[in-house]
Amino acid sequence: MLDEDGLVWTREYSDKPKPADCKHLDEVLARLDADRLVMGHTVQQAGINDACGGKAWRIDVGMSRYYKGPVQVLEIRGSQVTPLK
């Protein structure tokens, strides 16, 4: 999980994950008894978005001065996940 290709460091879900990537995510989430993975560190020009049927959420919108991205947050209330702009 912590190696360079592990869930914490991988960028497999940062663009368009392959079906095998989503299957792997399903397996990891099941082992962790988790519903979704929320990740940052790869700026999403389109804003907060999801992949793998809503199980992978990409929240880095580049809010730093360098990227000048918009202010957005991901609200999670129970099973309800909503990007707020």
C-alpha cells in the first residue's frame, strides 16, 4: 500500500483509469471496509471529479497561487458525496 505503486502514491486514478485499475480499487476498498478513495496531488483542470463509478474522487483543483485554480470542496455526508463550488 505504501510502495511507489501502492494506493497511497499511485497516479493510476488521476486521469482515465483502466477497468483493471477500478477492479483493483474495489479489492482494496473491500479489504479496508471503505466505500471510496479521495485523492489529491494531481491537479484536475475540470474540477473535482470521480472515476470508477464514484469510488475514486479526485479533489486537487490547484487552489495554490501557482495554479490559480478555483475554490472547491468535496462534501461527504454518509453515502452522499457532493462537489461544492
